[in-house]
Amino acid sequence: MCDKCQDNIKVSILVAIYNIEKYVGKCIQSILDQTYSNLEIILVDDCSTDTSGQICDKYSFQDDRIIVIHHKTNTRLSGVRNTGLDIATGDYIVFVDGDDWLAADFVTYMLDVITRTKSDMAINLVNFTTRDNKQVTAHEPEIWSPEKATAELLFPHIAIGAWNKIYRRDFIKKNGLCFRTELFTGEGYRFISDAAQRANQVGVGYRKVYYYRLNNSESATTKYDIRQSKGALYTVSGIKRDLIIQTPNIMNAVNQHIWLNHFWNLRQILALGLKDEEGEAYQESLHYIKENMFSVVKGEYSVSKKIKYYLTGIWPAFAARIKNLIFDLKLKGDVIHYDKMEKRN
């Protein structure tokens, strides 16, 4: 990126933080180490009970680009990100989860994608993970229509968090986009699907510059919690209700996601041994998966997924137990592998 751009364009990086003392230092340091320097770094601590808040304060003394906000009341992720949006002054907005971290060229690359494509938002199709550190062969940024981007997010064929994306701040403000505080989970999913439908177009990158952590056993994405799956069903039902683009492809996508969330709900119930206590929810998800299997298979264009969804629809409870077993083994492997890697470093 040109020096003039570096001087004139400010990027606000909003980091949500709650009880992640083990990881937050690595996240903040990766932001400070960006090759792009015109940054506003907003760290919002949501009433952490560990030392996460103190770690943020320590870094703020080292770099005047850092702003630390300590919530007096826990607001969960939606409230944290809304706090960041309210005070951000950058031309562009980036969200980072506090247990993840960035490659040194993250901002440079994402800013290049969104400015070259002249888009209101840009997404990146690939990520590093604690399981996969291999870079891909990058190619020129693409431009997707709001319809295509929304469908790809709703299926979902790409990562559905607010992270690893970049947004024009004036686009967010003009459309009144914010994170829904009434949602228990999926607030980022709601935000990006609302944004994609309203964007002039969506820039698409294909280079790994974001490290997504898979080995945090305390993360909401790695713990079994029936509130997560029920909350996800509520969120995606609201997305479907409020769609402003309703092409056949988008309807196929959102209906498939509802189906997948029923499967997730089944997984949670079985993993937590709540089949009796959550009997009504169990039967509802079981019925939904079986009854809607053929329409979901028909709407999916990946042959491997068609086969997987077909088998899931025939034996949903068995498939859920197998999926949980695989998930648990992978998480255990991720934790062991990363702990060994950290000790070596």
C-alpha cells in the first residue's frame, strides 16, 4: 500500500475481551506488530474476573494508539462490540476476538482488498488456525454481489464471525448496523448477514492473515452448552424473518443453516445427557432433521456434503454422537499440540 494511504487512512481495531489472560497478550502484541501503523486499537474488557483487564492497561501504557474501556456491567459480546463502534473514529473497522491473533500483514492486506474493490465491506475466505499453519497461494481479490455474499455466509460456506473482515465505518453508521444485545449467541452472524445484504458489493480476499484459535477449551465455540444451540436457532430464525434479499439461493442457504442448527441442538442435548430433560427440544430437532433432509440435500451443491447430509438425515442421533466424538478428539489434540508448541517457543 502506498505511503499516502498509510498517512491518511485510519483503521480502528476493536477487540472483545473477557477472561482470556492466557491469550490476550499475544493478540494485542500481534496488533502492535502490524506493518500498517495508522491504527486505533480499542480494547473493551467486559468485567473480566482474571488479569485480562490489567494486561490491557499494561499495553496501553506502552503505546498511545491503545484505548482501554473497562465495562462496569457485563454486556456479553454484543455490548462489547457496540461500545467499540460507539467510540471508533477510524475510516475502517476491524473486529478481532481476544483469544485470536493477526499475521503482521493483516491490516495491509484487508485494507488493500476493500479499497481496490471499492466495497463497503470485505471478507477473507481462508484463515490460519492452531491446526493449520500452511499458507495458500493468493490470487487477485474478487468482487461479490450482495446476493452471492449473503448466500455464502448463510449456508455457511465461509467463516460466519465478524472477525477476519473489514468494514467502512461510514457504511456501518449510515445503515445503523450494530450487534443485537438480545441475542445469546450468533450476534456476529446476524451483523455480517445484515451488512452483506446492504453493501454496494463485497470484496473477497484469499490469503491467510488471521489466526483463529481452536484450542481454547473455555471458548463458547468449544464448550457444550444448550443455550448456545437454542440461541443459534433463535438468531437464524430472526435472520430469515428479516431478509431483504430473498432469492432461491439465499432461501436455500438460510433453510440449510436452520437445519444445521437443529443438528447442533441435537449434539448439545446428547453430549450433555439432557435427552430426558430436553425431551421436547430433542424430538423437535430430530423431527426437523428427518423431515427437511431432502430439501437440504437438494439445495447443496457440494457432492460430499450432499452425502453427509443425507446420512445425517437418516440417522441423526447416531450422526450427532459421531460428530461429538470427532469434535472432542480434535479439541483434545489441538490443546496438546498447541501446548507443546508454546513450550518449544
